[in-house]
Amino acid sequence: MSVEIDPGVVERRARFIRRETVRLIGIAKSGHYTSVFSAAEILAALYSGVMRLRDDPDAPDRDRLILSKGHCAVGVYPLLAERGYFPTAWLDEYTRLGSPLGDHPDMRRVPGIDFSSGSLGHGLSIGTGMAAAARLRGLADVRIWVLLGDQELNEGQVWEAAQAASHFGLGNVCAIVDRNRMGLDGDTEQVMAVEPIADKFRAFGWDASQVDGHDIPALLGAFAALPPATSRRPQVLVAHTVKGKGVGYMESSRTWHLGYLAPSDAAATLAEIGTDDG
């Protein structure tokens, strides 16, 4: 990553993600607040210049983002609309009958969505395939980013993909693990332990680093330290996060993995998230 990114821009975009998530779930009457909130700074950084994007979402030479944890799509849609990939009016019809914007993303209907994710565990396989295809097409500088939830690392398919990416020298793959330590059923280490995540990836031939996923300067530094996409070792960034980060009563709570805020509760939550004016 060669572009310099203002941490303040990323911080404001993370708040924007959280605010829009509350608003859109208010339309749907159900949604995944906490899964978005744990990844808000990660997504904000990616869409503030870490990823190489283009004005045309179909441009072959832009980076791709695979939302393996597809239930955080509600936090990505506002970023795609912000870039002009589709009209912002689409957001106001989120999940309504006929809307292209669903709880999980549909790459056939939403410009800028690169994979129709739903069932967890598939993303790294898709990203590995895309990375191999980019190499075959001569798109040497294209990087494929894969955002994974930590509990989905229990899927064997993830490690088959990790092995393949290393074997084929796909240094244009960067996996980001949203290490919020919680799945639907509770704490990951109690349900089915996933540690040591970084060492497991290293054993499969990846370079692995760890970072506080809410520390924006640290995140930007970790992204800046990645080798070029032309390298031959895939990369994984284990981002330690807090489920529901930014809203006190949601933090580290199973209850809010899927839920709905009544209007008065939504207003109080938006006040806690804050605005760009402070």
C-alpha cells in the first residue's frame, strides 16, 4: 500500500458504518449489529484507500473483497453506495421485497459485491481461486482480500484453501480474521477453540501478523507493511476485535448477534456512536 491514509478519515467512516447499520436494520426489523461493529474499523480502512478500487465496479484491475462472514454485508452496502456503485436510494429499501440488498450479499444483483456469501467457511476458497485467476490473467497487482469470522476457522475447507494458496504461491491473497472471540453459540474458545490462529496459518506457509482491530493507526500500519501482491507468500492479519464495539451494552454480548432496536433504543444507540461533529 503506497497511498497515505488519514486515520481521521477512517475513524469517521467507521462511525458512518455503525450509524448506517443501525438505520438499515431499523428498516429490516432484524440484523447483525455486533458482527458489523467488530469489523467497522477494518472495513473503513479497506474502503479508505487500503484496497485499490476503481470508479467502475466491474474494472478487472481493482482489488476484490470476499465477505466470508457475509452477515456483515449491511455495513458494506453504505460504503458501496458512497463510492457510487449504486444509488444511495437503494439503501432506503434495504431487504424490502424486490430490493437487491439482502441480509447476505448477492454478487449478481449488487455492484461491488464480489461473492454471494451465506454459509460460513467458503470465503478463503473463493479468494484463493480468484487470486489464481488474477495471476493467470496477468493482473499481477490485484489483491484479493478475504474477511473471515474467527469461528468459521473450524471449517476444514478454510485450511484446504490455506494449503492451496501457499502451494501455488498466491501472495496476492490477504485474509483478515475478525478475531472478536464470539460465534452465535458463545465464546469461540469454549465452543471449539481456534487458537493459535497465527501459528496455524504459519504452519500452512503463510505470513501472519496480529493487530488491535480497532486501533486505526496500528491497522493502517499493518496494511502498509504487507508485501506487494506480486509476492509468493499469502498473508493473514489476525485483527483482535470486540463483538459489538462502539455500543457498550452490545459489546461481547451473544444477545445482539441478531436483533432489532426499537426506535427509542436506536436513537440512544446512535447518540452513543456519535456523529462527525462529536
